[in-house]
Amino acid sequence: MSDTIRLVLVDDHPLFREGVAATLGADPRFEVVGEGASAQEALSLCRVLLPDVLLLDLHLPGGGLSAARQVTASCPVTRIVMLTVSEDEADVLSTLKAGARGFVLKGVSGRELRSIIASVAAGEVYVTPGLAASMLHDMTASRPGPNPLDELTPRERQILEGVAAGRSNKEIARSLDLTEKTVKHYMTNVLQKLQVRNRVEAALLAQRASDRS
């Protein structure tokens, strides 16, 4: 990926779409290379342009979930960030299962949105904190037996706290004076110990660790 993050923005509300495009276009890190208003346009634009990030409205003609699944299958290099007014946990889970790497409420500030997009483009996963906390409660409440967090070593807990803070592997490595490869190795161990499938679930459990500290 080049230094500039290339984006496609798909939302069926022109005024909102224009506002987001203007907000991102004012930052030299981003380039909006395409805009659309439907699931079909999202897929077509991504196939032609292969953007780094697709900003996708959840509720748009053709369905945001359907678009996310198709883009994930056709353009795996494109990372998807869902933009929505929905605060339904089921929508969060559905979008993540469809391949999205971010779930952002439309009330977010321009500064926050730019930060989230940059982190997702760098390989991170983002879920709006309030929704993440609610999902975390449901996830941990359904897990009987010992707390898997107790199995982590002090170093693994440090790595996990970095994930909870939204830091990239590179940033975590720098803060702990480790190599990025070492951090990735620790993350593999953390995922196995916590019995989670990906960084999304690890980040949710990391928030629990942060709350307890």
C-alpha cells in the first residue's frame, strides 16, 4: 500500500457522503478515489479501483452486508469500514462476520474518523467503544469456567493492553522495546490462550482486562 490511503465511499445520502469526502480529502493521508450510493456500485467501484479502504453504509440500496460479503470475496485487499447509525450488537457481529474491519457510528467526529481509517488501513480492527463494551459483557457472561485472562503472562497482558488501546503491532513493539515480529508471536499466543478467533474478540477481552486494572 502506498503512503496515501485510497478510499471508496458508498452511502445513499449525498449530503452525508459529500461531507465525509470533504473531511477526508482535506487530509493529505487520504484520497477519495470513488463514490457510490448502492451495494452494486460498491462492488463495481472496488473491483475497478481496488481501494485500500471501503467506507460503506450499513443500510443502503442492495444492503451493506451483502456488499461487504461480495467485496470481501472479490477484493480481499480492500479493508471495509461500516458507517451506520445502528447501535444494534447483532449488526456489529453481522458486519464483522461479513468481513468488515471496522464498525463506526455516524456521529463520530471527523478527526476520530480519520484516525480510525488510518488504523484499519494499517491492519487494526475498530468497534465503537460503547458497543464493544456491551458485546464484551455478553461474550464473557456466556463463558463458563476459569477466566482465560488469568493464563496470560505479564508480557502478554502488556501486548493485550496495547490492542485494547487501539495500537498497531508496530506501535506496541516500539513502546515495549520489542520487534514487530516478536509482538506478532505474542499475539498468536494470546489468541490461542483466550480461545478467540481474531483481534476483534481479543480487543474486546482486552477491554475487560483494562477495566479490571
